[in-house]
Amino acid sequence: MSTPFADGVAYELTPTLVRGLDYYTRTTWQFEGPEHGAQSTISGGGRYDYLAEEIGGPHTPGVGFGAGIERLLLALEDAGIEVPAQEPIDVFFACDEGAPRERVLALMARLRASGRAADTDYAGRSLKGQLTQAGRLGARITVVVGASAATIRAAGAQDVEVPLDELAERLSA
């Protein structure tokens, strides 16, 4: 049965929808693009009442979903919607072992509050991996943060090492 929502978006109720994962209970859903077949699903999810128990946790009903970013981007492209390119970030913080991450996060928040785009690694990558990530993001400045000092790297300029206590002041200039 196909029915439009109040805003005109149509949906179809399919009582036999199977998401392929046996931990779902009762409600499942999916968003499909205009293509047909196995590659048409852009996002899907559902309710799972017993998943936490099945993996050793307490009874905790929940709802979850997954989405394919590549499929979403292709669907937007097919619909003629241009996705704006990501702007390069101003400052990327690469944290070496022993770096005070709390201070880095506080400094990042301060830079963001002043209108500068700042980011760091959240996946626990190696220093080399973090520097690669900074390059992919097009960071104008990469700050390698150690336990007591940081090295500021900017394209076309010589690396500058500064004590952590002076880092905020140097980056604010």
C-alpha cells in the first residue's frame, strides 16, 4: 500500500520486508533510491528488543539504522543535487603518545568558537595515519601535539616548536 505523508513524500507499507539481520524484532524500514535491485537501498534499520541480551548485556530494547554514504551520494547525483565540496580545515591536531587530549579538545573548542575550522583524529590512528588524515582534509595548519610541546606545521613555512602553554596564543595570532 502506498500513501503520501503530509508533505507529499510517498511511503509503502510492506509487511513482508526482511532486512537480512535476524536481531530485528517487529518494525524494520528502509529508504530506497530510484534504482531497482540489490543496490537500491540507501538506508535501513529497525527495532531490536533482544540484541543486547544476545551479546551478554541487560535487556535493553533499541532502534538502529545504517546508511550507505556512497549510495546516498550517487542518489543525490542522480537527482541532480550538487553536493558542495568540503572546505579545507584551518587547524588539524595530530596527537602523539602522551599528548594531553583534554587540552587539545579544549583548544579545538576555543578555535571553533572564534570561527576557525579545527579537527582531530577520533579513531586512535597512529601519528602517521593522523598526518595522512590532515592531508586528506586539506588542513592549512597541522599541529603535532606531544606530552609537553607541539610542532606547528604550515604549508610553505618552517616547522615551529612551541611549549604547550604557548600553543593557544600562537594559534590565535
